[in-house]
Amino acid sequence: MKVLVLYYSLSGNTKKLAEAVAEGVRDGGAEPVLRSAEEVTKEEFAEAAGIIAGSPVYFGTMAWQLKKVFDEFVGLRRQGKTENKIGAAFATSGNGTGGKETTIFSIIKALMIYGCIIVGDPMEATGHYGVGCVGAPDELARANAGKLGKRVALLAGRLGEAP
């Protein structure tokens, strides 16, 4: 089972957080497919059992490069190839009040429109909408990102076993 960890990163901070999410996916027993918005394919998007998407904060929303993926892959939604995947989000910012939650919500809204079942980060992390950090992820942010990845992998596995 594969879980897509999709991200856009300009400075490298979001990529670092994505890598920690991917480690968690692996810990959860799934194969992480770590892809930037520029390199992901429709096939990878369609075959993933879960999608965890992340972006830096751009005016309180996801970067256009990530939004472009959701816009261009919308045909998969119409074909029914994205419904009932586990979806989750993460974000990085340059400021403590820099819009991480609104950016996470912008990603969650896209995933919901795609028919995903949305989860936040687990209670053992922060128990909120997703993982976020300011600047480069520190040890706590990386640990929480791993917990989010693991949660998505475990839930995608359970959903795949459902009759």
C-alpha cells in the first residue's frame, strides 16, 4: 500500500517536514511516495491509499504550485479514483502567526472535494488540524510529522481491509 506525501517547498523547510511525514508513513507499514508538486504524476496520485499534502504559507493559503496539482488532477475525482482515500495536511511558515492553520484548511478543503476522509494529527502529537512549524522543522515538529504520517498509513491500511 502506498501513501503519497505531496509537497511544494521553496526554501527547503516544507520538504524537510515532508521527509519526516514520509518516515512516519514507513513506520505505519506503508510505502511512502515522496513527491514535490512539480514531479508528482496522476498515476501516483490515483493509486495512493492516502494523500498527505503540505505547503509553505502563501498569503494564508497553499502555494499555487500545490493548488495547480489539485486543479490539473481534478479529472481523477470525476473518474471516482480519489474517493475514500485518507487525507491529511501540513504547513510551514516564516512566522508564528503566519497562517499555518488557514493554509492547512485550504489543503483540507481540496482533499475533501476530492472525496478524501480527512484526519488531523493524532492526540499524541498536537491533536489539531495537521502538523505545522515555523522555519525549519525542529525535533518536535519532525516527531509530530512522523506521527501524522504513521496515523495516515495505519488508517489507510484499516480502510483497505474493510469489507
